[in-house]
Amino acid sequence: MSKLPRSAALIVNTKSRTGEKAFRDACRLLKEAGVDLVMAKAVKNPAKLPDEVKKAVNAKVPMVIVGGGDGSISCAVDHVVGTDTVFGLLPLGTANSFARSLAIPLDIAGAVAVLTEGKRKKVDLGMIDGDYFANCAAIGLSPLIAETVPHDLKKWLGRPGYLGWAAVQLARFKPFLLTVGEGASAVTIDALEVRIANGRYQGGTELIETEVGDGDIVIQVIEGQRRFKLLWSWGLSLGGPGPVRGTVREFRGREFRIATDPPLPISIDGEVLAQTPVTAKLARHAIVMAVPA
């Protein structure tokens, strides 16, 4: 496949954990590598980031580079779908799960090297109803955390702060009834957590034996009613997806209808953006990305 473009727009969410500090370094490293930055925006209000991406795509900039966390990446990809624009990312968030799933280095120099020395690749995205997402959506405790976690806690304490807040919110959490599928083939089970995954990672932890591009969306469910099992599964996740496999049930395919009783919010790459029931599916080869060579 052809080389990556040497002309790009850089759009960085400076509210992401390392965004403000990384913006100047990214500009300098890209220019030193011979990339012509036709646009460089440090976005202080994350809500305005998708509009800046849309402007760059509409201006036919060959490559749009977004710096931020998983939420920033997820809200940006919608505007690149169906275009010839190459999408690049600088992982500047707390978990950086999508970057991990694509083996993109988490340091600025390494990520910039991918943007200048890597290759183009058509990459799958997930979809929740009509909304594209990059890496993973979740039902259960994750949306409860996402709705309540103080932004400064994530920014200054990173993953340890996020996990500490998760322990606090566990006391409020209640199991729920999950239905996957419709009609005679529907499966209804007691659930503690549901992950709707396009990639291997959630919250920066490798949980699912899959690859971005394997052709399936993965529904991973921690079954049961006792919160202890949720804690047990989380503990096993420290050893990777192998130990987790014994505590979860998985459904793999291109499309699933998902409902819960009661209806519950869904966090999409860390941002609460939907509520059950929804249709989750895979968008095959949805965007062209800069990935490691």
C-alpha cells in the first residue's frame, strides 16, 4: 500500500490526560519528520473536537491526526468513515485502549514514528445503532464510573485513580438481566458486566482474545448476580485474556440485538452515549488508518 501522506492536520484534545503537554512536542516532531501541518489545533473544549475533524476532512487534508484519549478518538472517527482521509492517532488519554489494540506506541515519539514511517491499513470499527466507535462499549459498572468520575482524578492519577473510583462505585452497582439476540435464538442471562468489543483492550487492560480486523464484534459477558464474581474476573484480568476466559461468556458475529432489564446506559469508549436496547455490529474496513509498518 502507498506511503502515508506528508501533509496533515493535527487536532489535539488538551483536556486529555497528557494532551496539553504533548501538543507542542507533536508539532515539533512531525515537522522535523517532514510532515507539512496545514492545520494544528489545540482544542480546550473536547465537545468542539469533532467539528475540527470534520472541517479538516471537508478541506480534503490527506491525513487527520487526532491526539487524545479513547473518547476523543471515538467521537472523531465518524467524520472519517467513507472518505479517503487517512486517520492517525496520538494516544494521550488514561487507558489508550484503541492504540494498544493496534500496537501503536504510547509515547509521543513512537506514535509520531508510526505517522511518518508506518503504513495505511483499512481498519474495522464497531457501531452502536448509527454511532461508530473505535474500541469497546460497555454496560454495567463502566457507564456508572464514566458518568461520575471527576475529570481531574483521571487526569492527575491516571489508571490507579480510575480503578480507585471504580471500587467506590461498586457499592452502588446492581446486576441486571441481559438478552442477546432476538426471537427463538435469543439468549437471556443474569449479567454483571457486558463488553461490546472491536479490540482486545478495555480500560487499558487486555481482556478479549480478538484483533481489530478479524471480522467479528465480540460480546463478552460476566455472568451471575454476585458482585464478588465481577471482582474475581477483574482480578484475573491482570493475567491477560486467558485467565478471564473462564469467568465470561462470549458471543461472536457481525451483528447483535442487545437488551437489558432494566434499560441501562452504555459507555462508548469511555463516554456515556447510548442506552439499551441497541443493535451492535461491526463496520468492516470502515476507515483507513496509519498503523505500524
